[in-house]
Amino acid sequence: MVDVVVDARGLRCPLPVIRLAGAARVAAPGTVVVVLSTDAAAEPDIAAWCRMRSAELVDQEWTADETGAFLRSSVRV
């Protein structure tokens, strides 16, 4: 289940994490935020943000669509 999608494709570090933090700030506890990012640095950055914020990193996977490859990170805040 996805509650919020943050499309950070095309944005470079640290913007994907900043966008995640902004979405998490206004989300109710238990909300699943999915971050889409093309920046490889987002993978370890989002994992680190989850550890620092006690959020649950549900899943991270690289995938692709007609626009190209991107990271899909699911975070429960």
C-alpha cells in the first residue's frame, strides 16, 4: 500500500532525501512514502535517513519504465 509518492527523478543529492523529509513531516504516523529517484546516492541516503529518524525502510529496488532506470524506495514514517 502506498499513501504518498515523492517523484524526485532527475534531482541530485540531497534533494531526494529533503523531499522525503518534507513529505514525512506532514504525513500521519504509519504512512508509506514512496520515493522515486534516479540519483544512485539516494539509495544509501534514504537508508541512513530512516535509521536517523526511526522510520522503517520497507523496500528499495531499482526498476525501469519508458523514462529509464530509477530507484523505488518505500518508507513507513
